[in-house]
Amino acid sequence: MTDSHITQGGAGNPVAPHGTRTAADVVTPDLVARLTRGVVGGGTTVSHTPFTGEVLASALPESTPEDVATAFAGARAAQRSWAATPVQRRAAVLLRFHDLLLRRQPEILDLIQLETGKSRLHAQEEIQGVSMVARHYGRKAPAYLRPKGHLGAVPTLTKVTELRQPRGVVGLIAPWNYPLQLSVGDAIPALVAGNAVVMKPDTETALTALWARELMVEAGLPARVWQVVIGDGPVVGPAVVEHADYVAFTGSTRTGRAVAQAAAARLVGCSLELGGKNAMLVLRDADLARAVDGAVRGSFASAGQLCISMERLYVHESVADAFLERFVARTKAMRLGTALAYGAEMGSLVSERQLETVTRHVEEAVSKGATVLAGGRPRPDVGPYFYEPTILDGVEPPMAVCTEETFGPVVSVYRFRDEDEAIERANATPYGLNASVWTKDARRGRAIAARLRAGTVNVNESYAAAFGSVASPMGGMGDSGLGRRHGSEGILRFTEAQTVAQQRLMPLGPAFGMTDEKYADFMTRSLRVLKALRLR
């Protein structure tokens, strides 16, 4: 990277004060032993903290495919009595979990930070999200799952009821970037629907998932209903898919395709939340102060390691200079830090692999003519995987950062002249996960949102408005996945629909001495009457 392409100056982003508490103060051998009690696995593995790169937990159980089969057998045996538990009692567990989570959040905030490297405020967003999901399904699950009556083949003669049966044992494969939100957030609807769960969290963030499981058990969940297996993804992941009655996966598009193929081969369902190359549109009438705040949050939350974060920023040319002046200043002023406390605005990337990807994308873009407006360099003085929040200008194909998901604190800025152009460019990607529109005209914002090919679109917000609206479906189009979490779709995916039809008084066939011809004539006239009555 040559200095001629870097327009920033000074010493880089400031660093927030270091805290006094360390990883050793939080993750003790006793904590690890307690959380891993009951995990099926004869081997051992380790996890690391991104803040320093050092070992965090040195004695995590490591599961084999045979251990996964054992976990499924235990979960399957426990699922029968759990499914027979009235849904109101299952939902009550979620409401108790909600209260425990909010009461004991300092514990889990420490674990999330140590395992992911994110700032405390970004870790707290996970608690917000999970508590919303627990409250929603704790209140609404009985309504979502209650038997529903439908119009029968012959009104009054045919009584039809739709039942929702649990699928059995759900396999959840959770990623490292949001280890609370994307583990327990999916387990909650699966469990309240009457399923058991076998979860494979990422090894590096397993303690967060295990803590959540322990809290759910404290809230009243039978321990064997939620099993956890730990191990290398290519080894343990396929074993989970092999035994599951349904699979929920969050991760990369490449791995998601393999999960979908394996599930399809067994004729079991799956839901997939995959990658994104999300676009933010700043229209000419946008409130620039609010839009800048949204761009900072949307681009750099969890150091950009968020599937629904912004990586492409389209700004109307009439306001681009004013917007960028504020956005660059805000980005350069962001405080980096490792403290287990509030104060830092951005934390670390999770691993050397993520740092290498971010560095490669930025350096390649600069070598081909892009300009760094802010950031653009690692910060080993803060931690081994820290990278400054980065704004790129002049990004064009075939630069990798233009089309590939970076999954880091890097956003590329593009100018546009008219809204049709911006919409076309925002949609010019195989991904379709999240998008954002900024305008003072709410009706216009919603109209543009409807034209964007994304599963969620936020108007005057980056991602939190749609993701936090847990009564509404959330998921991706195109290469961003299959199925939806949240709302009715988020719980009904974990059930099988069963139709029970009871025929009364007379059969659906010739009766009372009718000939076949008279029966056919009777049914023909009946069908015409039903249409005239506008019955559906």
C-alpha cells in the first residue's frame, strides 16, 4: 500500500483506556468445568481470546461423530416428554430465562467480549436481541402453535383442524460472530415448539453458548433436551446434519450450500442464514447527521463481522462531499479497545484469518486505484487482530472488496445521480440479506425499500430496526439463504403441519342410494353453489 493512496493523517484511531480485569479473572478452570459438564466428548480442545491471541479455555471437551450420535440419542429420548409438556409451561421457561439473562448480563458480557473480541456495547446488543426473542416467543408461542380450524371439503360435514407437531431433534450449527444471539436465538423457538436441540457452536465461542444453555436449564428446561457438541466444523458439522430431523445453520454461503445438499439427501428441512454484501442508500434529502450515525453503526458494529452490516455505501452526488466529511471525521475518531467495560467503540477482528482477508481486500483495492479515506491499516499495538475502521473511495470491479463479502470494518463509498441507478447498483449482487435507505420522505423510503432485493430493509436505520422487530420474519434472498427466523415463520419452521379432517353425517362418495351419476351431479351443483357463496 503506497502513501500516495492514503489521505488520512495522524496516529490513527485513538485507544480507549485498558481495563484492570483480565481473561484469567473471568474464565477460570472451575467455570470451564461447570459449563462443559454434560458435553459429550472424549477428547479435549482449546479456545483463544482475540484480544491477545492467547488460550482462553484449555480443556474444552472435543466431540467425535460417535459422540454426536450419542448426544442425539439422549436428546431424542428426552424430547418425548418435553413435547408432551403443555406449551404454556414450555413458554414460561423462556420468560424466566428472559429475566435471568437481564439480571446476570455482566457475566455473559465478559464471555462474549473475551470470545469474540467485540466492544462491550456491541456485546450488549446480543443481550437485547435474545431477550426480545425470549419475550416474544414466551408470549406468542401458544398462539403460533395452537390448533387452527379450516373450512372443510364440504362445509359443516367436514371438520378440519391443523395441528403443529414438533419435528423431533433440531440440529443447530451456530457461528462465532454472534455467539449468544445466533445460538440461543434459534434454540428458543425450536425448544418452545416441543423439539430437543443438539447444537454445535464454534469452538472459539463455545463458552457463550454453554453459559446460555446453563441459564436455560436454571430457568426450567430439562438438561437433556438441549445438548451441545464441540469440535472441528468439517468433522462435527456433517455428523449433526446426518442425525438431525431439521437443520438450522448460520454461516458462509459456501458451507450453507453443503449443509443444504446434505439435508436434502436425507429429505429433512433446513433454514440457512448466509452471507451478505449489504447496501446503504443515502438519498439527496437525507438527514446527514442521522445518516452518518447510521453508517458508523451499520459499517463497524462488531468490527464489521455482522452478516447484516453495511459494506457498500451509495450516496447521492449532491450530498456526497458533505456526508463524507462528517463520516470520515467520525470514523477516524472511533475509540478502539480491549477493556471488559463500556467505552471502546470498536473491538477486534476474531482471528488471524479474518485479519488476512480484510488486509488483502484493502491492499488489493488500493493497488488498483482505490483511495483510503479513513483507516486502512492493522493496529497490533492494540491487539494482534485489530484493524482500523476503514472507508474506501474509488472502488470498482474487479476489486475483491467490490463484490466479495469482506466481513470486517471496511465500507466502500459510491456516488450516484438518480435513485433508479442506486437501486440497480444495490441489487447488482447475488446476495440479498439486508439493506438501508436514508431519506426525510418516509413514503419514498418505503417505496424504494420495496424495490430492493433484500430480506430486510431498514428506512433511516442500518440493521437494528428490522432485526429487533422479532414479530416479523428475518432472512435472506438469493445467496443469502433459505427460510426465515423470527415471527411465525421463525417458529413454524421447527414444526410439521398435520391436517386432521373428520367427516360427519355422510361420506364423500355416493350415499343414501345415489348412483354414481347422481352423486357426480350433486357434487357439481354443490361446487357451483360454494363458488357463488364466495367460500374459500
